[in-house]
Amino acid sequence: MSTKEKKLSSERLQRVIELCKSVEERGVDPFAVDVDDIIATLQKYFPEWESTEELALDAEAIQYLASVIQNQGDWVKHRSTSLYTDPFLLEEKIQRLNKEELATLFTKVWSPIIELEQISISSLAEALRYWNDLLPISERWQKNGPLQVEAGATTWEELVRLKILAEKTFLEELEAFWKELKQKVGENEKILYWDFVGADTYSETIDRAYMTSFLVTYGYATLELHPLEEEIFIKPFTKPRSELADKRMVSVPISVSHEEWMNWKEEKQT
Amino acid sequence: MTRKAYYSRKIKRATQLLFYKRHMKPGVKGWELKNALGSDYPKILKVLDNHLEKLDLQVKTVFEDKEPTEKPTLEELNKARFFVTLRGGLPSRDAKMMGWRIDDIAGLAVAVSYIISKKGKAPREEVNDLLRTKLPGWRVDMNLNRYIRSGYLAEDENNMLYLDWRTRAEVDQKELVDLLLGTGT
């Protein structure tokens, strides 16, 4: 199919969609749509569609056609109910009746809803309380302009104190922590995880465990696991190893709960 | 508390709920009645309906979707809206006293019956044209807007008119069509 033919076919589908839409939206008689003819057209064009837009248009046409068929079904159902009346016949009857006759007839089938509105003493009292508490409109609608704050200068120390800036960069902090690890290990090559991470307070211990996790991830140290003894050692490298990132990494979850910290502290004291 | 006293108290509460307007729309939702009266509220409404019959009033149920063909389930009732309406018709001279002119009622009758004949929805333009045959042009739009505001009709973005909740609550649609077709035969 040439591009021109495809364009014409697309336009035909657009017209089909518009026709089906008018049934749904403007109450056009659904039987004015020749469903068989549209299905034949869709079948004819379908093998030629290639792009996503063309296939979407085809799907949209089928969807709207389905709604027309549903409308046809509803129409038949309505005709079979006792409420069905030929609109032309009804229009003719309405034309013949005068206003008084129409109104009289309607009141025979009209049962208006009974609804009352009445204020009670308690709701009146509540309304008065509300009124007394209500600020005058001049106060409620007062427009507050934006607060003018004089711009000033701040210092680096002030920003550190407000925790907007860190005292050291993270990498500087990590390197200092690595040096501390190497000092603590000394000749032994490795140190028990809790002996390195554990501190006097629990919050400091959590901070140290957090930094230790980065030491291992960034290749400054490694973990040695002894599952049978349930011991974890931390071994610093003499130089950071960047090649670790290329190898298969394994995550080692280590619990640093308050209970474990307490146990470690007690053991240390004894 | 005796059974009689229990029902008497519940019926009083149901009467207050149904008669007094609590929201923008009149009537009470089933779930509101369930909260206030308990899960046996359909039974209480039935007893109240028997009492109201003597006053030519009734408890009317308007279901959220179509009226169920069989006995409604408690879930359907919870979603429905309950009203108190007149049981019988209303003399047209009394309708005048409710703030409705005879033109307004005739216009409503025409609009409602035409929409019924068009399977529940009709273009506003068509209803407009039909009303213009009997009412002055300036009144037609005003009246249609009033019917929409009161909840007799609803209009969508394509200017199609539908029957709204108040018509379903107040108008016996089948009887209206029958009466209209029966005229002049």
C-alpha cells in the first residue's frame, strides 16, 4: 500500500471513530452505523498496518465499534421494556395537550420529597458562639506582606555548627579512620570487628560501624569471617585496592544492636 | 428495654433523619441509617412507612444504579438514598403553592417524558425545541436550568440531558408515559 493510500485508509478509520463517537455522545441512532461494513473495512486494512500509531488507530476503531454494538443491544432491550414509547408518538401527544392538561397529568404521577429545615435552640447557641469567636473580616483578610530580613554574612564555623557543612570531607574522614585502623592492628594484621567498632557510647559505635562499612566497600580494608567460631575480623590494606570493584562483591550483614554492644562492653570490662 | 419501646425510639430517630434536611441533597443514605439505627434499619423503615401511609406519605428508596429486579441486598440498600415523599398524587392547584408555576410543571412533564421516550438521554437542543412550542423562548432555558439545579435532570459535557436522582425519587415514570399515551384516544 502506498503512503497516499495509507493516509486515505487512516482518514477512513478516523471517520469511523467519529461516527461511533456520535452514537455514544450525541445520541445518534446506533442502527445508523453499518457494523458489517465497518468490520469488513477494518479487516481489509489490518494487514497493511505496520506502525504503532496505525495499529493504535485500528484498536481505537474496534473499541468504539464495540460500544456501538453495546448501544444497539441496549436499544433493543429498552424497546422490549414497558417504558418504551415511540418519541414521535409522544411528541404528538404533547403537542395536543395544553399547559394545564400537562401539569394536571404530571401531578398525578409526581410525589414530591418532603423536606424540612428548622433551627433548634442548641444549633442557634452554637451559631452564636461561632459568631462571637469569628474575627472581623478586616482582620481575616489582612494581607501579610513578606517578612523583610536583612542579608548578612556567616562564617564557615557557623555553617559547621549548623551542620550545613561538614568539618572534613567524607574521604578525608574515611582516610583518617583507615589510619586509625592500621594503628590499632599494628603487627597483628587483623583485629576483631567489635574491638575496632565498639566505643564508649552506642551512638559512637553506630558511627564507627557506618564508617567501617565504607572502608570495606571502598577497598581500604576487608573482612575475614570465621563462621564456626562466630568471629569477624577486619584487615586493613596497606594501599586502597580499587581493583576490588571489578570482582564479584558479597554483602555481609553485621548486626550492631544495642544488646550486642552491651554484651561487648561487659566482656571488655571483665 | 421492651421490643415496643426499642422500635418506638428507633422510629422517632428515623423520622428525624428522613424529614429534616441534613445535606445539600435531601434524604439519607442507607449507610447513614445503618450507623444511626443499626443493621435492622430496613425493618424500622418498613414500620415507619406503615405509619406514614395514614398521612398519605411514604418512605421512598432510590437505588444508586438501576432498581434491583429482585429483593435488594443489604449492600444495595446501604448505597441507596431514602426519602419521604407523598404517597398519592398532588392536586395541581396545590403544586402552585410549592413555588411552581403551572408552566414550570408542564415544562418538567414534557422534558421528563421526552427523555424517557429517548431511552433516558436526549440532546438539550431537542428538549429545548419541544419546550419552545408551548413556552416563551426566554423561559425555556431558565426552566431547564432550574430542573437541572433541583436534580430532576442532569446535563453532561456533550449537552445531553439525563433523568437525575429527583425524578427517580419523585416521578412514576411508567405511569407518566401511560397517562400521556392514554390522552386523546
